[in-house]
Amino acid sequence: MAETQPKSRPQIAVAPSELEALRWDALFGNDHDVELEIGCGKAGFLLRRAQAHPELNFLGIEWANEFYRFAVDRFERWGVPNGRIVRTDASQFIRSQCPRESLSALHVYHPDPWPKTRHHKRRLFQPAFVEAAVACLKPGARWAVQSDHAEYFEIIACLLRAHPQLEEIPFADPDFGVEADESLRTNFEIKYVREGRSIHRIAMRRRLTAT
């Protein structure tokens, strides 16, 4: 009787070179909808969401090498096949590499606020980034943002609310498989809530038709 060969595990880590001329079906081996998380950290949220939604594909971007390695290892140890992790500059990826009108959801939780005034130019949320990110969303796709930094959050919310192709929706939205208790799941949020910090959230949807 022939031995059963173990199923080969997918390559979770994505090389930056694979982002050139990126095609989601080539990266994941299927044509399922894709959700992207920018700044996935140790991938606690991304892993749980990927486990809960095997019918979707998930890409996490993390620049900090220690967290990137931890996230890759986590997906590999749990054997979650529909997740990929890449270490790259998120702003550059959105502006020049992410396929347009291809994302079903975009998650950005606790982006670095760069609180010193002289460092504000390093913040992820700039008009050019928002414009490019909206172009990467499919019509009807969801964009969720969460922050513990009140001043930065107000800037983010103003940028998103001012974009003509975005409309605000509830952060907990069953239409997107996001229940009311799903917010307390990122590593940063769990830490910050324990410290007593306020958490600010906003969710937008790309309009189905241009205004």
C-alpha cells in the first residue's frame, strides 16, 4: 500500500521581489477575495481572521523584522494556508505595487503616530497614501482604522471622511463578517486597553458608484 504523502505547506513569507507585477491569484494559488493588514505586528488579529474566514486570502505587511519573523512563524506553526506575510514599506506598496480595485478589505490598526512635529512627515496617513489606498479597494470594500493617539486619529478621520469615494459605516458590520466583539483582538489594543488608554475607531466603505 502506497504511503500517503504529507501535504506541502504554503510559503508564508513573501519575498519583496514577488511584489513586482503582483497578481493575487499567483501569490495565493486561487482567486479568492484578498484582505490586507498594514502593520500586522505579531499577526494576532490577522491569524484569527484568516482562521475564521478560510474562503478569503490575507496579506500582512510588517516592517519591524522581529515582529515580521514572529508573524511568519505563527502562521507556519498553526498551518493556516490562506495567509502571507511580507516585510516591506507599506506606503510604497500601496502607491506603486498593490493591484488597483483588488482588495475586499483594508485593516490599519495603531499606525505609528510619530508624535514629534518634525516627524509628522513619516506618518503613514498622508493625502497621497489615502488616494492610492482608495484606488486599491474594490467598490464596496471596507477600510477599518484604529488608533490610541487622539490627535493622529482626528487627522486620519478627516482625511477619510473628506474623500469623495468613501462613506462611513459602522465599525462592527456583519455585512463584512465583523461582529461587535471583534475589536479587542489586536496585540496593541489589548495592551493599550489594559493601560487605560482610549481607543478610537473608524470604518469606511468605498462607494459602489463615483460621486
